[in-house]
Amino acid sequence: MPQTTPSQARTEPESPSAFRQQLHRVYGWYAGGFAVFVVGLALLEQMGLARHWIGYIFLIATVLLYASIGIMSRTNNATEYYVAGRRVPAIYNGMATGADWMSAASFISLAGTLYLTGYAGLAFVMGWTGGYCLVALFLAPYLRKFGQFTIPDFLGDRFGGHWPRLLGVLATLLCSFTYVVAQIYGVGLITTRLTGVAFELGIFLGLGGILVCSFLGGMRAVTWTQVAQYIVLVVAYLIPVVWLSVKQTGTPVPTAVYGYQLEKITAREHQLLNDPKEQEVIAAFKAKADAYADKLKDVPTALATEREAAKQHVLALKAAQAPTTEIAQAEKTLASLPRNVEAAQQRWTHAQASYAAKAQPLANMPRHEQAFAGDPNGLPEAREAFETSRNNFLALVFCLTVGTAALPHILTRTYTTPSVRQARHSVTWTLLFIAVLYFTAPALAVMVKYEVLHTLVGTPFGQLPIWIKQWAAVEPNLLSITDINHDGIVQLGEMHIGTDIIVLATPEIAGLPYVISGMVAAGGLAAALSTADGLLLTIASALSHDVYFKMIDPKARTSQQVMLSKMLLLLVALAAAYVAVQKPADILFLVSAAFSFAAAALFPVLTLGIFWQRANKWGAIAGMVGGLGITIYYMAVTQPWLRSLFGVIAPVELWWGIQPISAGIFGVPIGFLLVIVVSLLTPPPDERTRELVEHIRYPRLFKD
């Protein structure tokens, strides 16, 4: 990968134009080589190469490629390790940031969310793209002019003292660690699908590719790897949806025919809403939900009755000398019963809620073109549902927009460009590169839903495609089909499809060659790896540079900083992998939680720190603690996994109906309010701080 050693940089400076030309040649050859690689695998598939070998080849080739870039870009120079030598051209920084941004949530889960929620899923598209406008206008050029290594660096210098820096580190750790857990979960999911290995092993196989890049070369290796990963992921994302568009409409521009396919889906949804078979499925699930509701009325008695019935069944089978397999199954059923009343309460509550959700029209999915739930002109319940749905949509857009503008691993990329102007331009390039995917995701969701509603629904269970069994084996929560009305035909209500497999299964849903499935999985892997690299580096840099070097040992050599950062990066990666193995929540919730954390903890202090001279240390401390504290509290008492983690047993009480995914809606205004009020009640910043703000904001701001 193009690089210049520190000694060469002093004796043989390379002109920016020559450096860009070298990058053009390298990545041009890389793109061509990737195309030849995919075509070669397609030919081998036609010649009889087994599917599992295609998966292994994609996994090994991509991980080895990224590892090779990491090895070639290895460095111990602090400037190269933390900010890639501040010489990444704007267009390539835009590509790297785009790959950094196209996380597992964007690549894997966005289209799946749009598939399941329809119009409501557009909140993610609007929030994430809108956030980059805030980055370009309010933060990127000013932070680049500040010219340090990390976001806690800015907070420490702008507000003075160790506490703002330390709180910035803690906020960076929280949002980045939550985010990286989601990426590593995605890595495990994709690796398992590619190779067939266990989910836990898949996580650690993918982790090797992450560590080689970020461990050896820091931001330099991560940057050039992310440019390569962007090429892979955008090609892998576009080919299946373009193919689907041609198959369904004859047009290779999916966004142009999106509306026509949506009309067909609307008509098909109307048919399914009035289908007697779908009504049978709804009634069957409702009966199961009601049965569990009856049990929950008197859990101790119901559990004792169920346990006694299971024991008597085992005894009866033994007395009748039934086949061993039947007895074993009956004993297994007895052993699987809840151990105590508390376990029964928890299990049956979850089952009742699950069956109640399935006992809804269209498999509990809203009509795809319906903007919000309920009816603004209907009965009081319908009006309330409409208001709640609309409020959650707007709250999510707000949290994602503000969170985007405050994510440390994205803002750090502004430090890698040669100048303030290049930083601003790179954000514009990033917007262009992410728009390619975000404008395509709604079309992909619609076309996949068209395939499901018109092809899969109505298929006899004995004729289901093999990919359904394969995906169900990866993770039953992602895909399952149950013939609950026993008619032997798949109904929409009998299908459960998770958000995290829609994109990965698209080639198989569309009947494309398996090599395309492998390429899409490789693209998803590139998206997850690229973001994980940036996040792990951000965490390690915050701990080594901001905590160790800035607060513990300011006289430490830069080589010591870099080595400590590498060791911390390894430990954080292993910790994140351990958490990901526990499967705490779906990818999209984890990512969205990270945005709420970043929005509440960092956005108020960053914006006021830049644009309001009167903001001081005590205001910043109060704003970060208060904003982040209220956000964490709301999530802890409303989100199911966090409630179980913290042992919260009180009934869930949503504030104004806002879902925990948008908890930052409460933290951000609290943060702004506390920064302003506490700053006004305490002494103003010193002269040095005021001069720093003036330097960041005004003189020759957008000049090179």
C-alpha cells in the first residue's frame, strides 16, 4: 500500500499530486483484480466447485488482503499511527470514512429494517445522512483546525483540566464499545454463513482480520484498508439489487422502478389481509397467546400442573413399554420445564408476547407504504397510536442525526486530511459515497418483499428452497417457518425473518448464483471489519494517548504510546468479542444505542465548546454527566436485555411513548441545558481558552 517511511519523508518528500496518482494506480489495479477474482469464482462454480469452498475462498482471500495491507502499512510513528500522517487526500478519506460508516448496521440491517417496518425505517436513512450535514457544517473543519489526535484531546484542551478529558474518554469508550460489539456480532454472523463454522468460532476468525490491520499500522493501515473495503462492499451491495431490478422489471436502475414495485406490494398486502388462510394462522397464534395468558394468571398452579402432567406422561410411556425414543423425548420435555416460578414467569411472559405479536396481520409488519401506525382521524386509540409512532420516528431521526455528528471514530477521520479545506471536502465525498448505498437500500427492501410475497408465500413446505434450512441453522431467531395451521403451505404469518439476514440472503431469495451470495457476504464482512477497525483504534487511542500519555505519564516516548495502544486494542477486541458471543441484542439496536450515547455525552460539549466562548470546564462536566446519565438510565429501565442485566423488575414505563432506541432525545437537551446553566453560574474560562476558541473559529478557517 502506498506509504513513505518517516526517514523518507524527511529526505524525499512526495508531492500531493504524485501521491494521488500512485493511489489511483494502486486502487485501479485492485478494483480490476477484484472483478477478475469474482468472475473466476463464478466460472469455477459453473464447473462444479462446491458452495462451501466458495465461502472459504471469499473469507480467506478478503481477510488475507486486508491483513496484507495492514502488514505493509505497519508503523510505530505516532502521527502515522493516530492520524495516518495527516496526508490522506479528500476523495480517499471520503471513501475510507464511507467504509468506516457503512457498518454492519448499514450494510446488513438497514434494508432488513426497511423490509420489516416500511416507511418507519426511513428514519435511519434520514438520520444518518442528515448527520453528515452537521459534521460538514459545524464540526469537521473546526476540529481539523484544532489539529490534535482524538476528541478527548479537544475536550481536554478546550475546557482545561483532566476531568473533561477523562469524561470524554469514558463517553468514547461507551459509544465505541457498544458499536464495535455490533460489528463483531455481524462478523460472526457472516463468517458462519460463509464457512458453516460455529457462530463463536466465526467471531474469532473474523477478529483476526480486524486485529492485523489496526494492531500493526493504526490509522494508516485502517485508512488504506477501508478504501479497499469500500470498493468491495459497494459492489457487493449493488449487484444483487440491480440483478433483482432487471429480473422483476427489466430496468437496471432499482431506484427508478422503486415506486412501481411498491404499488404491486400494496396490492398484494391487500390480498393477504383478506386471505382466509392468513386468518387461520392469526387465530392459531392468538390461541397460543391466550393459553400463555391463562397460565400467567396463576403461575405457581400452572407450573405445578404442567410438571405433574409431564411426569405422568413419562410414567405412562414406561408402563406401556413405549419405544425408547418416545420415552427420551418425554423426559426431555419434562427436563425443559421452568425450574421455578420466576423462570416460568419470565419464559411464559416472553412466549405470550411473541405469540401475540405473531397474531397480527401481515406477520406483524405495517403496510409498507403506511407512514405511521394508527389513524390521526380515527378512534382515540388509533389517534394515540399515530402520535406515538410519529413521535418515535422524529425522535429516532433526531438521535441518529445528532449522534452521527458526535461519533468519535468518524470525527477522528477529520484529523487525517492535509488541511482544513480537505477535511471539508472529504465530508462532501463521504456524503456522496454513502448516498450510493442509502438511496439503494429502500429499493432493495421493496424488491425482496416483492419476492417473498409473490414467490415464497404459497409455496408447499416440501418445496422450500434449501437456503431457508441453512439460515435457520445459523440462528433460528433470524429465520423460522412453522406450519401452524397444518395445511402444508407457507403463509406470510408463519414466517419470521430477522432484520440481519435480508441483505445476506437476497441473492438466494432472487435465485442468483451462489458466488453472488459469497460476494455479498464478503461485502458485509468488509463493512463490519472496516467499522470495527476504526472503533477499536479509537478506543485504544483514547486509553493510551488521552489517559496514559496526557494524564499519567506525559514524558512517555511516542513509541511507548503506540505500543501501549496496540496492547489495549488487543484487549478491547477480545472483550468485545466475548460480549458479542452473548448476543445481547440485534445489530441495529446496539448501533442506535451508540448514537444515543454519543449524542447525549459529546454533541452538546463539542458544539458549545466551538461556538460559545463562555462554556467552561464545570459546564462541560455537568453536561456530559447529566446527558449521558439520563440516557443510560432510560435505556436500563426500558430495554429488555439491559433490564435483565441490571435486574430491573418494575413494569416498563416509557416516557411519552419513546422507545429505548431513541433515549438520546432526553439526554441531548439535558446536556445543553446543564452546560449553559452551570457555565453561567461559575467563573468564565481563562484568556488562553478564549484565544483557543478564536483560533479554531475565525482566522483563515477554510484556507489551506
